Amino acid sequence: MKASLPSKAGWLGWLGVVLILLALAGLGYLLRDPAQVLASAKTASEAELGKMIGLFAVPIVALFAGIGLMLKSRGAADRQAEAAAAPEALVSQSSSAPVPAPVPKARRKSAMSLCNVLHLGADSREVWQFEAHRHFHLSRSQTVTATQPLPAGLVDKTWASLWQPKLNVAWLPADSVFLRVVHLPQTSFEETLAMVEFQLEKLSPIPVTQMVWSVHPLPQSAGGQQTLIVVFAERKAVEEFLGQLEGQGYLADRLELSVLDQLEATPVTEDGAYVYPGAWGGHNTALVAWWYGGVLQNLNFVTLPAAGDRAASLKEQLAQMVWAGELEGWLTAPPAWHLIAHEADAREWETPLRQSLDAPLTISAPLPPAQLAALTARRAALADPKTNLLPPEFATRYRQQFVDRLWGRGLLGIGAVYMVGIAIFFAALSVQSYRATAVEKQVKGLSQQYTNTVQLRDRYKVLKERQELKFAALDCWKAAAELMPESLGLDTFNLADGRRLTLNGTVPSGQVTDVYDFYDNLKRVVVSEQPLFDSEKGSPPTTRAAQGGATATWNFVLELKRAEVR
């Protein structure tokens, strides 16, 4: 079996990754020692500095080239996917219609953090954002005109969507949708789905190869039968609607019908017909829901003519629906009539309806758009992702675009941060070089002053020593004269180097201890509240007997204690 070669998009992507890794490795090598780079740039000449900038420019250019190749590979991958999807779409048209995945049987906690619901009006667009938790609180809403862009921060998906998933839901226009009510035996959803699929050609007004469909189960059931609303939409209309959303920057994850939530939210208090003007697109059309035995039996729509006998036209349309219900056997009693409409629609529909009916008409208000959007958000967030009117190829493409956008933004962000770091580095280098140059100039200007200061300090030191030595000999002579015992004889008194005092003399042999007392007393002499001699230095007394033994010679050394001149 022949191995398949990587596509052009794959080669471009791998080449981009290799360039990015090499660029990062090169920059890491060049900046392995920032202090050395800074010192080299500070002392480099203009030619050497240009060479350094050239070395840094090579990996930076390679980095951006790699990012560009990766983005180009993503675009090529999208084009290849679209080209591959085209023949598959042609094949799918010749096969049976796509089958939606099973609807979850029980409600579960939503995996989404945020849910957006978008409604496209004739001249405005309104988007609601809900916190997709238990109660689906409305956190933000915004209405923009048809010419204004949707708020990007509200509908775009970013890196935060990875840990806070966001679901984008759009209300599909009802004028491109068909609804059918089906009653089937209660069984597993797989079997129910198979039964619905088996009846698709019978139920759908659109060829099965040209439509998308889904199933919405209702909670009401009776007699072992489950009630389902089968939703049909023309594929071409859905694709055109998605193209319109893409042009406005809104990539929908799900397509829903608001009328389904309005049907579930309406309190059914009695058997009869419930009329919803405007639920089917224009204000001159209305959806009619027939409830009998606590179960939804049928869905029809009626049209209110703009001119002519409006009451007669309505009466004829409603009579045909009543006859059809009687023939099918579920309309067993005269229906009670309910009009669920906003004030403006109620004023337009109330009079023709009352004129065409022979029964009382109860008027009630529908849910406000925000509450209806909350119900849609809850239903969409808790539904299986595959039970969707959104064609699978669109969901796959949107997901790929989201991943590509994250890659692109991430790489651009890394490149931008790196460039900012490089700019900060060179800016710091320039600042330090400027400061170093300024310091060198300052040192050069202060060098002569420093030399003069050193000379003055040395002269001061000499003068200070002279001043200290001026009376040093006299202080020493005075201390020796006052403290020397009468038994001692002094032969020499020598003060050398202004510090070292040497005394020599004689003493009777029996009075040698007087020498030691004399030495200790001299060490304790204080002049001007400072010790005259250093007690840690000097040489202790030594004695030696003279010839005949009657006398002995002695000597010792003392060192003056003086503070260092600085």
C-alpha cells in the first residue's frame, strides 16, 4: 500500500514550526548572557554594533516568517477541506437526508459558561448573553442597527473560551422552516428516530436531499404516545442565513426556533386553538397550535389578507383546519380560542378573529424577547451538540477557524511580546550606554579635582602628625619624671619614629620590682582624657644583673597610642 504524502498545507505548517523553533533557539543563544551582550554593546564601535543588530535581525525575521507560513498553511487547509467537502455534499444529495443525533432524555447540567442568543430583525439585531448555569441569568444585552457591527467582545471566542466555553445560538427565521407534529409510541430514542426517518418523505414538504431536520420532543404525552415536533428547513435557506451571519462576524454553534420555546411556555388551560401572530415571520401570518386532551395535535398557519374581506378569509381557513381535525378524529369538541400576541399584533388580529369566530376569544401576552431568549439558551445549552439544524460541515469549519484563530493570535502575541522584550532590551542598553558615557565624562572632569584633593589630604596628614608629635616627647618625659621611683636610674630616653619610646637604666638588685611598677604606671598614663601609651603594644621590662651583683640594668619599650590620620 502506497503511503500518502503530506499535503501542501501540512508542509507549510511543519516548515513554519521549524522556523519558529530555530528562531527561538537562535535568540536564546544570542541572549544566553545578557550582561555580556550589554557590556559588548556598550564598548562596541559603530561597525560592531551594526553587526550585532544584524545577528539579532536574522532570528527575528525567521520568527515572523514561520508565523506567516503557519497562517498560510491554515488557510490552505481550509481551502482543501472546502474542496473535499464539495463532492461529499453532491454525494449526500443523492443519499438520504442527514440524521440528527438523539436528544438527551433527561436534563443535565450545562457544560457551557456563557450562551449568546442572536435575533436578526428587519432593521436591527439584538443579542442576549446568559450565564449558562442553573438559572441562566441575563448578564448582558445589546441592540445594534443593521449597519453596525456586532460587539466583538460579546460574540467572539477567544482563549478564555477554552476554560469558559461559549455557545453562540441564532434564531432561524420561521419563514424558511416547516413544522410537523408526530405522535409515536414511547420507546427508545434510537427507535423513535428510525420511525421518524422512515416517514421523512411523507412528513417533509421539501425533498429529503435538500433539507436539514431535527426533532423536538414535548413533555406532554398521553395514552402511551410521545409527542414530537419535527422541524424541517431548506438547506439552501439555512446556508444563506449562515452566510449572512458570517458576514456580520457571528459564527453560530446552533440554529434554533424561538416559536418552540413560546409553545412550551404557553400555559394550556383548556382544549382549543392557540393563535400566535408574527411567530411565522410577518405580522400578517400566524401559527395555530391545536391542543386537545392535554397534547399538541397539530400545527398550522393562517394568513390575514391585507385587503378585502379579512374576516371571511380567516373564517374559511380556520374552518378547513377544524374539518381536518374532525376527520383525523382528535377534534372532539368545539375549540376554545386564544390569541397570544403583543399589543400591536393583538389590535390588528382581534377584530377579524372575533368576526370570523362564533366563540369567545381570550387574549394574552407572549413572553418578552429576553425571557424567550433565556428559554432558548437553556434548551440549546442542555441539548446534545449533534441535535442541531446547523449542517455538520459548517460546524466543522467553524471549529477549525476557532482553532486557527487561537494559533494565529497566540503566535502573534508571542512574537509581539518577544519584540517588545527586544525593544526594551535595546532601550535599556541605550540608556545604560548613555549613563556610562555621562559617568565617564564626569569622572574625567573630576580627575584633576580628585588629584588635588589627594594632595591636600596628604599634606593635612603630615601637618597633623607634626602637631601630634609637637608635645609627644614632652608628655613622655613628664610622665617618666613624675612616675619613675627614686630607686631607679635612667640612662637613656629615646623616642623613635614619633611612636616608639625606649627607656634604659639601672636599679639596685633588691629593688627590681620597681621597674615593673614603673612600666605598669606608665601604661596607665592619661593625657587629655586619652591613654598616652597603647596597652596592647610595646615590650615588657627586661633586667640583667651587672658585674658584682649589687645593681642590675633594665629596659622596656612603650608605644604611643595615636589615632590614624585619614
